[in-house]
Amino acid sequence: MTGLDGLRAISVLAVIAYHLHFRWAEGGLLGVEIFFVLSGYLITDQILYEWRTRSGFSIVQFWIRRMRRLLPAMIFMLTVVVLWLLITDFSRLQTLGGHFVSSLFYVNNWYLIFHHVSYFESFGPPSPIGHLWSLSIEEQFYVIWPLVLLIGLCFAPRRGRLMLYILGCAIVSAIAMAVIYEPGADPSRVYYGTDTRASAILIGAALAIIWPSWRLSENVSSSSRTMLDMTGVLGIVMLFIMIGQTNQFDDSLYRGGFLYLSLITAVIIAVLVHPANRLERWLGCRPLSWIGKRSYSLYIWHYPIIILSGPVVNTEDASYIRIALQVTASFIMASLSYRYIEEPIRRGTFWAGLKSLRRSADGNQLGLVVIVIAIILVLTSWKKDPVLDAPVTVSQKPVQTEKLQCGCSDDNHSAENTDHLAEGSGVTAIGDSVILDAAPFLEKQLPGMTIDGKVGRQMSQAGNVLDDLQAQGKLGNKIIIELGTNGVFNQSQLKSLLTSLQDSRQIYLITTRVPRGWQNTVNDNLREIAGEFQNVRLIDWYSASENRNDLFYDDGVHLKPEGAQYYASVLIDAIKQDKTY
């Protein structure tokens, strides 16, 4: 079934594109859901085959095979990451102890849930093994599902009834995701949860019950063959559309979207496992088949390579040289893992192969490849690489940039910046930790303005903050809203808030710069909504801070003193240009 290798290839390439932050692959995280459906189908199909043809099924042998297939490669990757951090960033390694242990025992997803670690909304250097939560869900399935399925086969031997039971459980899982999910809030709980993500695996399992690969016949009519192929092509097209048009903060994704994707994937799998399909010729082509066979290795290696070789702070456009090196390193490590660890251990030839490797020229070549990988990682993670990082040109920045770089903060400079803004008694700013960074400079240049900032504040809290300020008589006729740094928000929430402020007030929304997946979604929402209200103006901090790594601390979000001063000047200039002030 080489067509399934092609589907695996599509899935892992989508995930890699997502982790590289390509705008056209914001739905690349759906590749994980495809893997879940595939796992549910293949494992159930395998168990049923052994149950029917061998008059029994050895759960212990099944578990051993799964461990030999998955554990060695992951241990190898974890070992390399530990050694790398031990050499380059020991303090970071110390903070990730729980992540490593929980990943090793395949409970990482629940560790992240109980420790409130967000997949989407977290600051500081991300964990290089933050992607292993999905392997934990799969391994939990491998442990529990054979027992559940064998019990089901005993009490519900009819395939139709058993399939309905499994689909019922899948629907319960999807409903749990929809109920637990809170619009506008961090979706990590439902994203990580075994209970809320089980629907994909169960849909794959239900398909295996009624559509086992080993019972399908190639003898079908030409019209049926054509219908089969057309169905498969349509399914793949819909898959690409979802990957291109979905992002991790779409409410619809958690309220039926994942379920919809799983059903589409199940249809594609049903086509690809059928011996009469012709779609396999394309999806089973050599490049996709090669990638698909190594999809597990690519999945576990690409993320630590991307994270460990990326710059700590990056306010510049994507470096395609860096991306090319990261992808190359990922493919090389995946190939090495597959060839020298995964396949030999699965086939029981690891030690014999290791001895022969020592005696052959391949051993020297392997050592050279490892050295090349290390060089690539060093090059891509080098902060001031003149090749990878484009130089900053002053001409691209506002005039104030040069003044602020000089550290000018005397009274004359303050007066020059504020012009006729002699005081800020009519200005109110609410926000999160970013507005707190800029507060001293705002208060100095706009004395009397009201600033209400709080670390971790979300857009959903803005209404209550403004109501409190109104009750205290501190709400001016100029309102600055700096929110979105800590996560995405629901558009309807902000629209409702702005509608309530449609009197004589002027509202300023500020785009965000935060090196996380929600940055583009937040900024797109702000731009769209700002254009719908006449009294709303957008201050584009994202563009103003482009190519200015020097303004930020290592998390890429919080501002150094010179960055906070520059931020304040951007806000003040925007207000100064407003004729209604």
C-alpha cells in the first residue's frame, strides 16, 4: 500500500511547513490529525488480520513490536538533544527535565496539560521536544486499544455493530472537544488531550472494521474504479484546502473541524488501501514513498533542529537559506535514524550491522555526515551570521529610530517628540506587559495619561478593564488598546467592544510582534476590524519593529529600555498626527 506512504509524506511535510511558519501552511498542524487516523486504521487492520487468520492475537508481542518500532529512534533523538543542550545551554536543559521524562514514558501530553504549558501561547525559548505530545497520544492508544478491541470482538462480533460502537465513542470525543473549548481562549487543553483527540484514531479504527485492506478485491468494474479514483482526488484536494485555509485559532476547527478532517482522511485511506485504485501510482511515486517511509523519523527530528538552530530573537523576514539548511539537516538525520537505528532494531540486525559498520568505509562517511550536521546547526543558530541575517538599513526606519538609538531622553527631545501634546490627560492606554515596558516613557512624554497594564492580559478582559476605568472617571477620549501579545482573540469580542465605544472617542489598536503562531492571526484580525470602524486607527508596531532585534529581550516580545522608548515614540507620533486630538 505505497499510496499510504504518499499520504504520510503529505502529512509530515505539512507539519514541517507549519513549524517553519509558512503563511500558506497555517493549517499544517492538521498533518498530525492525518497521522492519528492512519494509526487508528493500520493498527486495527493489523489486529483484525491476526485475529481472523491466526485464531488469536498476542498483545504482548504487539506491544514489543511497537516499542521496537518507535522507542529506539526517539531515545536516539532525545539523547542527541540532551547532549546538544548540555554543551550549549545547560540552564535550558534543566528547565526541560519534566518534558524529557514524560516524553520517554509517553505521557507528555498530560504533563503539558497539568503544568499548563501552552502549545500556542507561551513565551521564552520553546521546548525542542514540544512536538512529542502527539507520540504520547499514539502510544497510549497502542497500549489500551488492543485490549478494548479484543473485548469488543468478543461481545460484538458483528462488524456493523462494532463499527457503530467505535463511531459513537469518536462522536463523544468530538463533542468533548467542542464543549471544553472556549472561544478566544488558549486551546491547548483540547489540543493536547487524549480524550479530545481520540476521535481521529477511532474513526480510523472504525474504517478498518468495515473496510479491512486484506478483504478487498481488485476485481471491480471500470466505472467503480473511476469513482474510486475521483473520490480519492476530491478528498486530497479538500485536504489541501483545509491545510491552506485553516489556522490553529479557528473556532470551527475545535467545533467539528477536526472531525470533518478525520472523515475526509478516512475516505482517502479507504481509496488508497483498495487494490483497484489508480491514485496510488501518483502518491506512491518514489520521492513521496521515500519521505513517507521515513515520516516518523522526519517528525521527531525536524522540530528540535528548527528550534535549536533558529535565532533567539528574529524580527526579520524568513531566511530561506536558514530554512533550506534546517530542512536538509532534518532529512539527513531522519535518513540516518531510519537506516542505522529504526530498521536494524526492528529487524533484529542492529548489533551485527554496527560491527560491520565499524569495519567498513561507511563508518567514516557516517562520522563526516554527523560533523556536517553539527556545522549546519552552528551556522543556523549563529546570531549575527552575515549570510543568514540581512543587514538593517536605517533608511527603512522612521526618523525617530536614529534619535532613540542615541539614547536621547532629555527635555528638549521630549518636547520635540510631543510637539503640541503638552499633556496626556485625555489619553487612556490599556494593555499587557508590553505597555508596561513603555509606561515610563509614555508617562514622561504625556504626563497625566492613564495607563492600565497587566502581565498576561487577554483581549477578552478589555471590556471589564474599560468599564472599571469609566466608573473611576479615568477613561479619556483617546483610548489605546494594546492586546494580543498573549494569544489570539475572538473577533466578535473586539467588535462588540469597539461598538460600545462608538461615541466621540478615538480608538487606537496596535499590531503585535510576538514570535509565536498566533502573531499573524492577531495582526490580520486587528487590520480587518480596524477598517470597519471610522473612529478606529491602527498603529502598526509589527512593521515599525521590523529588522530591529536590538529592541527586544531574548523572548522576542518584551522590550529593552531603548525598545520601550521607541515603542512609546511610535504611539505618540500616531496620536500627534491625529487632527482630532
